[in-house]
Amino acid sequence: MAKVLGIEGSPRRGGNSDLLLDKFLEGAKSSGNTVEKIYACGLKIAPCDETNVCFKTGACRIKDDMVDVYKKLLDADHLVISTPTFFMGVPAQLKCMIDRCQALWAKRFILKEPLRDDEKERYGYLIATAGLNKAEAFIGTKQTIKSLFHVLGLKYKDELLIGGVDAKGDINKDKDALDKVFSLGKGIS
């Protein structure tokens, strides 16, 4: 079966995007997949310092928790990012992690080196919540995540965008969303 990596982007543990990610991973695990979850807010990741050393080496010069994250990102067959939407984008903790993937971009697109040894098709999923209940609330979040998936060589497989949830635990009132996200995870093979 597949390796599924879930990244929680919220600084609030046990919030709506966290609960949705748990349901997704529960569904993926029920299909026999190996699952792992990491919290962006629990990582010690410095922001990109734009020295562009990675343009020559394909690796980031900063040695922090991102070293392990790079390995997890590249080892995963499927990546699911679950995040709230803050000011039409992803929270700072998740954005910092994404920005540090500049090193992978440099390796792939400047140095023309493969990120992995195999050509296996890999997929990315987005789960996003927002207090604002309008489709345009997710435009920035979607573009950021799509860009990350492109850099990682992942195909943007599916998404679940849920507006109108703001208070911690609001998502528990939406059984349909919880069922959908479980099914989305369960569909991974």
C-alpha cells in the first residue's frame, strides 16, 4: 500500500482543519495505507534567508527540522495538507515550511536533478477551512498548495474546501464534511 503524509497547517491543535486531517488519515489507514502526521506549528523551521545557496547545491544551507521534513515530503506517495485560511492564504507556520521548499525547486528546475529515484505517480490533496463562507476565500490557499505540489512532482488529486467554520470544533456539526473527508482518504491505494 501507499505512504500517506498529512501536514497540519494550523497553529491551533484540535481545531477544524486538524479534525478533518485526522478523518482523512483515518480513512487512508482503513484502506491499509501507512499514515504519518506532522504539525507545521510544532516544527522549528527558520524562514528562507534567500542566500540562494540551494541554486548551486540543491540543498538548503539551514539545518533545522526542515531536514527531516524534506525526507518525509519526498518519501510520501501521497501528501495531504490540511489548513485553515488566514487572510486568503495559509498560516505563517505552514508558509514558512513551504517557502523552505525553494531548495527542492532549485534542485528540480535549476539543477535539473530528480527529487526521487523512481518515476512513481504521486498525488496531493488539499483540505482547507475558512471562517468566510465564499469560494474566493480559498484562492490564495489553493494557489500556494498547487505550487508546492508542482515543485514536489505531485499531481493535484482532490480538495475539500469548507467555509463558514471558524470556532474550534465547528466542523463536528458538519457530518457530511467529515464523511466526505473520510471517503477521500479511504480512496487512496
